Amino acid sequence: MIVLNVTYRCKPDMREDFLERIIAEGIDKASRAEDGNIKYDYYIPFDGSDELLLVEKWRDEGALTAHAATEHFGRLKELKPIYVKDTVIERFEV
């Protein structure tokens, strides 16, 4: 299993708009529905920072590679420059 902790450091006061857009466009639901997806959830920190954490779990490398080729993943990449100033990805293989 592959686990990704994706921390989006959003532009000031853009975190909620970014998450709302992801949900409105169904990016989260489409990712959860993919073959090989085990978990795909967003978390907001209590400290008031502009960060948004995405925790993803994938069955294997093939599922993750297929995810990166989807239309909704491409749409997320298009949205990021509007809302996000920096992204940090931590990858774990369990």
C-alpha cells in the first residue's frame, strides 16, 4: 500500500475556497471511486493556518499511476495555481 500525505500551503484566505472547489467539481468523490483507492480525505488544521492536508492511500503503484492520468487529477493540477502557493508530498510504502 502507498500512503501520501499531501500538504497544500494555500494562498492567504484561499484554503476554504480551494476545498469548496474540489468538492463542487467532484474531484474527491471521483478519486475515492477509482479502482485501487483505499482512502482519499482532506483535513483542516485547528491552528488557523492556510494549510490543507490530503491523506491518500492506494493499493499499489499501478493504482497511483492510473490516478495521475485521470481527468479529475488533471483538473486538480489546473486549480492549484489559483489557490496554492506550495505543496509538500510525503510518501510512505506500507
